[in-house]
Amino acid sequence: MPTTKLTSQLRSMCAKAMLLALLALAPAGAGVAQDAATSKAATKEWRADKAPSQLTIATWNLEWFFDDFKANNRSDVAKEQSAPNRAEWDWRVGNFAAAIAKFEPTILAVQEIEDRGVMQNLTKVLKEQFNLSYRVAFIDGFDSGTEQDVAVIFRSGLVELARREQNNSMFESKEFYNLSKHLITRFEWQNGDNVIPLTLLNMHLRATADAAELRQKQTKLAHEWMRKAIMRGENVIILGDLNVEESVGEIQAGGDGMHTLLGLDTPEPNDNLVDLLERAPAEKRRTHLILDKQFDRILASPTLVDGKGGYKFKQIEVLSQWNIRGTGPDADHWDTRYTKDYAERDLSDHHPVMATFELVP
């Protein structure tokens, strides 16, 4: 037999013998222990973000929050309403950040923003100048006319974000109208051994009184999307610039959409929402700078009002003091948004609205 072949066989026999010896020395049950460790690692549960003792959720229409770079804008109105130059854009970002730093919401739903980039501008200033860490949740909408969109910035808890569309049967029924500007976000927080979930729908509905019929169809679509979750007793919030003409106490069937959005059009009482603005003092419900309107609303499922969902509603506030600058509200705001003296210039034609919820022990 050739020497090289014999040497190869001897090496193979030695390797097998060493392997058998090592296996014989291994502790009994070592394989079982390794399998158990692997199984334990595979089934490890990752705890959600710590639940804040106070959960503050706000909505604010930032009014044409478009930067000065117009090359990515297609519509004439978007170009016209964009910041005229870098200095003006920096002023807006800096002053909105300063205002947000005054009330520090856990979650802020915003409307009339251009894109993710402008929100990243805002969160960058919040971090660098006010040491407040916010992340951005954004998905492109499809309002090609104005190019306006919605977004959410948040301190903690986000686990999922999405948009929804009508299915064919809904579209063919003609009972609904698309929500071109909306975002659905889902949050989870850990409180002891319990996880507190929250589904939030931020939307910006069609504006003006003569669009009431379209708005009604939009609110019907929004409620249909959230209805099953509300009926299951989950924590749900619908908020944003609803553009409804109906004030608190004036809501009626067949009106401007609030009756529908609150779930009052359906026979089931367990799919209803609560209009939290009802809980604000009557003289402090106006949410618009110029018009005596209550466009901006926060609607909550009953679980967030009675505390059965882990958080209990405490109060709602229209924070006009962080929007109005100088000696008082600018009646000429729409004409002087980029020309009025900085010290007197108000930030937006909408006030921020914030609801506070307390953690249930």
C-alpha cells in the first residue's frame, strides 16, 4: 500500500477516536441543556418601552410647513406657499421647535407638512437646541393638488405605521371618499407585566363648508377602519384637522361628519368615540387663529376615558399661548405670514390641541 494512502487512513482513524473520546467526556444531558438554551433564546420576550406616567397626545396643523427648496414641488400652489428663502424657513423651524418644547407632547400629530425632510429638520432642532429626542413617522400621501401631508413625531412607543385604502366594494358603493392625507400609527408601552397598546389615526379632511358631503364620506371611511378595534375595547384615538364646521354641542345626524366619526350613525353603542373637546371649558374650545371654529379635534375610545385601557383621560387644552406671538392674534395672518415683524408674527392659523392621560396603577 502506498505510504501516502496509509498515512491518510491513519489520520482519519485518529480523528474519529478523538471525537469519540470527547463525546464520552461530555457531561450527561449536555445536548439537552444546549437545546433548552437555544429554545429559551428563541422565545425571549422583548419588553415594550416604559409607559410614561403621563401620556400627552397633541395635534397641530403647522400651516404650509414647506421648506424653501421648490425643485421637488410640482403644483403651483405648493411652490407659492413654500418658504420664500432659507432665512424664513429657519425662523419657522426654530420657532415651531421652541413652541413644541414648551408643552413637550409624547406624541404630536401634525398636518399641512411637506414631507419627511421638513419633519427631520424640526426634530433636529428639537434635539440640538432643546435636548428633546423625537422620531418621525411618515408615509407619503397622494394629495397632488396641494402636496400637503401628515406626520407624527413621538418620544417613545411606536411599533407600527401604515396607510389604508378602500376595497373595491367600498369604492363601488359610493358611500366613502378617499383619505388622501392620513397616517395610522400603533404604539405599545410596558407597565409592569402589562403592555398598553394604542392605535392612532391622524388625518386632514377636506376643507370649506361646501365640502361637507365629501367630509361626511371621509369620516365614514375613517370610522369604518377603526370600528372593529373600538368594539373590541382597544385604545383608539382619531385626531387631526377635521375641518368640520360643527362645534361642540351642534353635532347632528347628516351634518358635517362628526356624528358619523363618533360612531353615532351605527346601531351599535360599543363603537362610539368620545369628543374630548367637549371636556374643555366652553370659552376655550376655539382652535383656529382667525375663524371662530373648532376644526382640530381629538376623539378617544371609551377605554381611554374610563381608564380600562391602562391610561385615563385627565384634561384637554387648546394651547393658543404657544401659537400666538406678540400683542395678540394676527387678524391679517394669511396676508402677512412672511412679511409681519418677527416679534409679532404668529406661527400658524391653527392652535395646538393636547390631551393628557394618566397611567392607571
